[in-house]
Amino acid sequence: MEALLSSGKRNARKRIVVVIASLFIGILLVWTLFSNMMIGLTLPRVVTETPAPGSLDFNFQGTSSLQPVLEVELFNPSGEKPTEILAREGDVVQKGQLLVRYDRTAKEQQLELEQNALKKMKLGSKQLQDDFKLAARGDDAAAIEAARNAMESLKLDLSAQEKRIQMLQTELTDRTELRAPFTGRVTAILAIENIPSNGADIRLLNTERGMQFDIQIPAGMAAEWTEGDAIKVRILGKDSRLVEGRITKMEADSRKESNMPEGSDATKNPASEERQTTKEMVQVQVSMHDKSLRAGNRVQVELTQSAGGDTFVLSRKAVHQDRNGFYVFTAQSRPGPLGNQFYASKNYVTVIGEDDQRTAIAQELWNEDAEIIVESSEPLMDGQRIRF
């Protein structure tokens, strides 16, 4: 009987130990699960996407205004008031064509005075010749020399006076008329008849050189062009049409477009923030020779470029940038004590192109099933544990 009681007590103690051990293990298990749950709640929450193979089309549209390649201002050559304006705004004129006549009165009067002075000199020349002949009959050497010197001096005066008259005659023709220095179109009449002007009287555009405009094009698109290439340009307005232009100059623009606020640190941006982007631009000059074009006409250039080939397309906000280049975070699964755990893995990529919403990257060693982190609740680090 005592043996049975002793055995029962031992069994009861064993059951108590088993119950206590089970409760302890259960509490540990619950505590572990609770701890993991609490730790999981503190992990960055992420949103992922799977990159899709494909291509990305980039569109560019830029506008500018036409300016003359060569437009000159023609000034009053004499300072006199205009007496007759022969050209009108918009006229197409030929090289050498008379545009404006100026008052000739003062120059004509001066020319008449100089011509009368020449006549008087010639009359005096006849008298000097007679004096020389008379002196030559005598024996007075001094008188002969004086008469000869007087004649030589008069010849010099006559020559100078004749040159003065020739200059006045030239001025009467050249400096009382304004002629077109080249074939072109009159863009402005600034002269007013019978009123002296202090500035230009005519503004003339060289139609043979045509029009031109400058526009900034993304460097990636401009790389397909070289100086001398033809390019289609749309003339904006009521009668919109396409006109062929020709690239005359290309040069890198010192200005760059960036969407990163000054003072920000791209290396610390969370995946949900917009990464730093800097677009290289190229200044392109295009000339056009359509005679119907006018200065100030608005023009538009439309370009399309495809980033195709072996590329993946993903959300633009999934791609980040640091000093070493562009990179993305992928979600990688690793086995843990209570199942799989996920970690952020930093991977550098080659960006082929991008628009405002999407980015094309080279496929390289990418797996099509890779989960790319698009957004996160806080900044990520390489190897950091994450949750969905």
C-alpha cells in the first residue's frame, strides 16, 4: 500500500513538472512570437514591383522664336533730312536699289561755290602766263623765276581745287542717297520725310541667309544629330505647317536641369523620395530659308527617341543615385528561425533612359522575377531587414 502511494506521488510530481515545463515553453514561444511581431512592426514597410522587359519612348517638344541670320540698320550718310522715302516696310529690294533720297541743297551750293572758285583760278592762270612771257623777254632773272613759281603754285592750286570738286560730286551722289547693300527685305522704316534723324533710317534683312532660332535639346537626343543635318520644324500659328531647317551649330549648354533640391543628400533618400536627376542639355542653332517666314514667328521642334533592346522598364522612383552611380533596392528572402525573412539588397544598374514616370535599365544579370523596391516607409540601407 505504501509502495502504491509513493508511486502515485512520484507520478503526480512528474505531471506537475511536465505541466510547468510545458507552460514555460509555451510562454517562451508566445514571447518569442510576440517579440518577433513587435520587431516586425518596427521594420521599414516596402512596396515592390517586378520589372518588365520592354522599351521606353522619350518625347521632346521645344519652342522658340525666329530671328534673322543677318539684319542690319542703315544710317543717314549725310546728316541731312530725308526728302523722299522710296521703300516701304515688307518690300523685297535688290542690291544697290535706291531706298531714301536726302536733301542735296547744301552740297549743291557748296559744289557751285567750288566750281566758281575754279573758274577764277583758271582766269588768273591766263594772266600769269602773260606775265611769264613778258618777263622772259627781259634780262631780269629774278622776275622770270618769280613768274615761273607763280605759275607752278597756281597749277597746284588748280589740281587741289579740281580734286575738291570731284570729292563734292561724289558726295553729292553717294551721301545724298541710301541704297541697299544686299538683296533683302525691308523690316522697318524709321526715317520720316523732312525730319533729320539721329539713328537708323532703314532696317534691312538679308533674305539669302534666311532665319534662325536657338533651342535646348537633351544631350541624349542631340547625340543623334551633327551640324549640317536637316531637321523638321513646325511653324506655329493659324497656318501651321512643317518646314525643313538645317542645324548650323551645336554646343554643350552650361546649364543643367535638376529636380533635386539644393542641400539634399541623395545617398540618404528613402525609396519613396524622388532621386536626384541632372539632364545634360545641348544648345542647337537651326537655320531656315523659307521666304514666307518672318522674324518673331513661333516654331516648334518635336523629337522621339526609343530606348529599346535588352532593357527592363520600372518605376522611375525605384531608381536612386549616389556618388558611384544609379542603383535599386531588391527584396531578397533568407530563411529565419520562424520562417523566411526579407532584406533590402543594393544593386547598381545601368540607366538607358527615362521619362517623368519610368526608367529603362539594362537587363545585365537581372532576373525577371526580381522584386524591386519602389517605396519604403523610411530610408533603406544595404542588408537592412524589411517587411511588406
